[in-house]
Amino acid sequence: MVARRMVGAVVIACGLWGCGSAVEVEESRTLGTQVAGLSSPNGRNLNGRNLNGRNLNSTELGQMLVSVRFAGAERADAGAPALSDTWLDGSVLHGATSQGVVSGMDFLGARFVGELGSGDTVPLRIDDIQPATGASADVWVYRVSYYAADEGAWKPACQAADGSALGAIALTGRWDYRQGVAGGGARIEDTQAFTFACEGAALAKCVRFGYRPWAGSVNGQSLGELHQACTRMVRADFCGDGTSYTTDGNWVNLYDAAGVQQDTESWSLEAEWDAAGARCRSQTTRAGTQAVACASGTVVPTCGPSSSFETGGTLLMSEVPVAP
């Protein structure tokens, strides 16, 4: 039995960051199995092409928010002890002060320094924090705004199509948002920075699929590697260079080597994935009539045997519906 996620938006770090609309979830009887719904009537920005939200290059900022600094964080209460250090434990913010460690809801109203693609900075503010419960108790959600100096106003960092605010999941490190170049779409290890991953975009979406990069491993498979492979798969980044080859109105089924997501569909194999992109792909993909031109990773007729999980280094496989 399949659980379908109809996703109105897709991947993360909006270049101040308009993220697509929220995720609707129709639960099924088999938890842990998902068909990623990349179908949307609202255009290419809502079906996985962008890594972190609907506007990687914000028309308001004119450039991209690429990361958030840990250094320089300030709590809302001006009289509270200053933060001497800030870090993430999972997706929960923590900080050291002269009076001890603060965490979680202590960061409501806190301000951070956002890094733009140009190297310039922009003030960020946490306007709301939603602690998680149950099986996803380590996935906290933040509503974040940035200060638009030209308007003298705070505006949502993660936006739905109508401009309303969406939440974000805090992830350690940052991502390379370039396209068509070596390193594009890759995660960059950076202990000095983190990313607010907008809900519905690829980075947060893959966390929601169960690939929580801070949670170690499952059945010997690194969830960090699975998360990165998932972001490649969601965006149909076959070449592993940040270029997305999705088309509107498509569905994709995913399953993995760790058993986080399982295959329950008799669909046509699309590709095998690792953190660097597609290891191989079939002739039927979400690219449709687009020509997928990669320096390597050409069509492999034998792509898709289950043994690839054990011996080939494949982390995820994707399928598309069988053509009528």
C-alpha cells in the first residue's frame, strides 16, 4: 500500500527564499513507503527544480541567501546573557551563555546573520518555533523573516506562492546552488554555518521522507548520504552538477538501500542514485523530451538490479509510472 505525498513545492534554501506551497499528506497503511508527488498545476518552481524554494534568485534581494552564520546570533531579550557560541543538535538550536546553555524555544525572536551569494549579509529573525513530537520529535520547524532595508520591513524568508510565510528546518552545513558545473547541488561541510531549509523544497522534503541527516545511519547506510542522494533524485539532477531535469505533472516513486522507503509500485525504473547524482538511468525519465547531456552517466541498459544496493554503491532508486 502506498502513501502519497502531494507536494506543492520542493527543495531548499530560497534565495530569500520563496518556497512553494505546503505539503499535503495522504497517509496509507504502510508507513515508510512514499510516492513523491511532483505533480503541480503551478509551474516548474513547484515540482522539484529548485534546491531550496521557489525563488533561488530573489527578485527582492536580487541575489541568493546561501547560508546562515552561527556567529553573531543574538537573543530577543536585550538583557539576556550574550551567546558566546551557537550550534545545532539535530534541527534544534543551542547556545552557550555565561549562565549556561540555552536551547529550543529560547531562540524565539533571535536574530542571525544571513550570507548572500555575493558575500554580503542580511539580518534574519526567528518569528516562530514549532517543536516536534512523536516519531519526528527531532524535526523542529522555524518561521524566519529577513529585513528588507529598502522597505524598512521584515518579510518571510520562506514564502508560499501567495507570499505567506512557510516554516523551515535547520540543517548543518550549506549547499552549492550553482547549476551546470562540477559541485553544483552538493552539500558543503561548514561548521560555521547552517541552512534554513524551506518546507516543501528539496532539502526539507527529503528530511520529511525520513532522511534526517543528523540521525546517523540506518541498517549501515548513512542518512546524510541518503539525504543528499534524495535531493539529487527529487530534482532529477541526473548529472550531479546542479541541473534539474524535471517536467511538470510527473510522479516518481523512490526506495532505498536502508529500508527507510520501500518499493511497492510496479513502475518503470528511472535511475539509480548516490550523493553525486544518477549512477545510471533508463530511457524513460522525468526529463521527458529534454536532452540529458552529462559528462558521464549515460544510459545503461542493465540499470536497476537490486544487487546494485549491495555491490554497486547505489543509495536510492527511482521509478516513474509505466506508460499506457
